[in-house]
Amino acid sequence: MKPVVIIGAGPAGIRAAQTLVAHGVRPVLLDEAARGGGQIYRRQPANFKRSPVKLYGFEAGKANALHQTIDALREQLDYRPETLVWNAEDGALDTLHEGHAARLAFSRVIVATGATDRILPVPGWTLPGVYSLGAAQIALKFQGCAIGERVVFAGSGPLLYLVAYQYAKAGAKVVAVLDSSPFSAQASALPGLLSQPATLAKGIYYRSWLTAHGIPVHQGVSLKRINGEQRVQSLNWSNSKGEQPLDCDAVAFAHGLRSETQLADLLGCEFTWNPLNRAWLPQRDSAGRSSVAEVYLAGDGAGIMGADAAEMAGERAALALLEDIGYLIPPQRGAQLEQALGRIDTFRQGLERAFVFPERWAADTPNDVMICRCEEVRAGDIRQVVREGHWEINRVKAHCRVGMGRCQGRMCGAAAAEIIACESQRCVSDIGRLRAQAPIKPLPFGLEVES
Ligand SMILES: Cc1cc2nc3c(=O)[nH]c(=O)nc-3n(C[C@H](O)[C@H](O)[C@H](O)COP(=O)(O)OP(=O)(O)OC[C@H]3O[C@@H](n4cnc5c(N)ncnc54)[C@H](O)[C@@H]3O)c2cc1C
């Protein structure tokens, strides 16, 4: 019999697995990471000994609970870590584990693939020493390393303050935090943010802690360029008073997160434009059912909602799946989860208002800025294709190869869409959706294929 498969052992995937096991279903749980936990509760290598409080701060209790859950489920699951899903189609997934490719047929699948940083490039962003905010956090959380000795954090979104705080708390030198959102945006977002007072309090704490420890925090500013020859040596930022230089040897930057939607796309899910996430997202009902009968969606991979919501959405999707295969599921738990998810959604709307998208980014980006580093496509190359009359993103890709390289648009897709929209004077929702292509992540040459 074909198994139920879950892709992603983060908060969403683990809670989905737990729910299935609790009803007597033994799912296959696939994750490309070595240890379950996902991004927020990423675990350190087995021989590292930092305490959960050191690693996860206020979230240590939740991290412990999730790790204990997956550890306790080990025997009741077919858990396959270090297994990348690189393609999906017609009831089957293509996987890669230790250099071996294999095909796994499924009866139903829960896609819980999480998110990555949304990158809006600036001049100099490809220099060694420049990281995304998430990558800077991974270096610290996973390996206990800082990305440099004098680090600037820039961009926007909740991770900006959190990662700057984590670095400073761990003893790294944080030179400054450059937030592109103005303070007025954060003040006006308060009513929505107050729907989750505990989460809001943590955000305020991180921000205040940085200021109290003498770390300059500038709001409503733009990161203009990152300077250096062999690696980062300084950067320039600007506000209404003009441009200023800042010495540093590393920069971490991003503007919020973007959902990992490629597998949902390859599985045939319908997508709709989501103005809150400023992205195309796979359609799902309130229980996590996609437009394809066998496919369920949960967590940040279906829209950025945060870790608590991911846990709930994972459980909710698993309950929907169980119901669909004939289990009698009392409706109360599903309704409770949906109500709680609704409350988090109100908070999310507040967050998007607090950390506003920098609308001027596309217009202000110089022609020579590299947008697609895999295929070396610059902003000017994309604009040239638009001037030749193409504005649908897949056509633009065909003409200049933006999004055609190893990352398959996971890094550059959002930025390319903004440039195309701005140059063609269309809304970003009107230039189409970059279609996913397999392999969604790079594969080694000479793969051994198991039959
Ligand atoms: C780098 C990063 C750091 C973050 N840090 C924080 C933080 O400190 N605090 C916070 O509140 N929020 C943080 N977030 C947001 C937070 O990760 C999410 O809200 C939460 O983890 C979502 O849970 P999830 O289960 O949906 O996805 P995730 O936790 O992202 O889990 C998804 C899992 O799917 C796996 N996966 C993805 N694609 C594939 C594939 N093709 N094949 C196999 N496996 C795959 C991944 O390895 C991962 O383990 C971070 C996000 C990122 C991207």
C-alpha cells in the first residue's frame, strides 16, 4: 500500500506526523536536514552541547517539546532525514539521499516545506561576508559561529531584530541595525499586533535590549550599497538626512520571508495571489486541503504565519487527511485550531504593516546590480527584455535566463518580479507566476538511481 508522506520535519511536519501516528497511521517523514526541528527549532550537531535556552531563548520550551515529540515518534514513523525531495508528480516524489536517487509513491502527501529569506539585492550583495538574515542565524544556531567580527543587520521583518539580538547576546559585535520600515509604520500596526500580546512583547524586548546595550537602531533607512574588494569592508546607508558610510566586515540582510512553494506547484496545486505575503501561494482551505485531492499544505510553505501557526496547521492538515481517508474525527479540535489560526492571521497582518515592503526598491535599483547570481543576470538585463516588449515573468526568464539557474528562482524570483513590474508599469500581481521546474534544488552529476 502506498504510504502517507510528509515533506518537512519542521513544526508543521512534526505535528502532522504526531497526529497521524496518534490515529494509527505510519507516515513517511522526509526532510533534507540531518535532524528534525525545521528552521526556528533547528538542532545543533549531535556532539554540540549548548543549552536550549542559549540556542532558542524564550522559545526553548517549545523547541524542547517539538524535539522530544519527534524523538519519541522515531519508532512509529518512517523518518528519513537528509533526504531531499527534488521533484514531484502524479502521486510520486523523487528523492535524493546520500547520493542515491529514488522514487517514492504516495497515497496522500502533506507539504510542509517552510520558507526562506526574501532577498532584495543591493550593489555589493554578492561580496563574501554578505549573508541573508536566516543564513546568519543558521551559522549561529547550528555551528555557534558569527558571520563576521563587526556585523550590520539590515532590511526588515521580525528576524531583523531577533537575529541582531541573538548575535549581540552571544557576544558578537553588532555595529548597527538598519530597518527599512519607518517607526510610524510600526506604531500604526499596533492594533493588529496587540492580538498576540506575548509575541509583541518579545519583539519590543529585542528592540529595547539592542538600544539599551548601545547598539544603534535606525528606522526608515535604505541600505544603498555594500563596499569591499575581496570581502565586505563597509556599507552606505541613507535616510532623509542623506547618505552615511559605516565600517563593518559582514552584513546580514533580508526583507521578510518567502514560502517554499515549488513542490506544491509540481504537484499541480492551483495558486492565487496573496497581497499580504506579496506572493503567489498555493490555494488551501481552512483545514489545509489544496486544490489537488491527495495534497495537503501546512506551515510557512503555504503562507508565512510563524512557528506556532505552523504547529497548528500541521495538526489541522493531518486531521483533514484522516477525515478524507475515512477516519471519524470529532469536529471540535479542527474548529479550535482554525479559530486559533485566525487569531494569528490578525497578528500577521499587523506584522506586514509594521515591516512594510520597500516599494521604492525596484525603481531605485541600479542597472548593474546582480539579481540572479546563478545565471549572472543584472537588473539592466531584465529591464532590457521588458523594453523589448516582454512582461510575463516566464517569458522574461526565457529571454534573459533570470531564475533559470541552480536556485530555480528561489533566491532571485521575488526581486525579478518586482523589477519586471516596475519597468513594465504593472502591478507585481499582474506579471504572472514563475513556474517551478525540477530539480528544485541542485543535484550532483552521476546520480545512482534506485529502481
Ligand atoms: C533561516 C530561517 C530562520 C528562522 N528563524 C526563526 C526564528 O528564530 N524565530 C522565529 O520565530 N521564526 C523563525 N523563522 C520562521 C520560522 O522558521 C517558521 O515560522 C517556522 O519554522 C515554520 O515552520 P514550518 O514547519 O512551516 O517550516 P520549517 O521550520 O521551515 O520546516 C520546513 C522543513 O522542510 C524541509 N524541507 C524544505 N524543502 C524540502 C525539500 N525539498 N525536501 C526535503 N525537505 C525539505 C526543511 O529542511 C525544513 O526542516 C525562520 C525562518 C528561516 C527561513
